Amino acid sequence: MMEIKCSFCGKKEVITKVHKDYRKLARGKNVVYTCETCRARLHFQAVRSQQPQKPI
């Protein structure tokens, strides 16, 4: 088990060896981790910024 902190919101989470990012986080200290909430927000903003602007 490992306790990590989200790079954006600062929320602390405890992850186990089953978590998909466990190996990446265990290897390096300079690894950026984002929680599921921030990851979904970033994905939504990225998709929205790629859409064409609507004319007024």
C-alpha cells in the first residue's frame, strides 16, 4: 500500500498493488499523479477545447 497525493487538487489517496499506476509511482519520485476526478476534468476540458467555436 502507498499513500499518494494528487498533483492538482491535493487529495490524498491510498493505493494498492492492484492500482494501474502503482508500478509507475513506485519507480520514480518525480511522477505526476492525478486522481480520477481531476483526470475526468482534464479530459473534458481537452475535448471541449478541440471542438470548433460556434459562431455568434
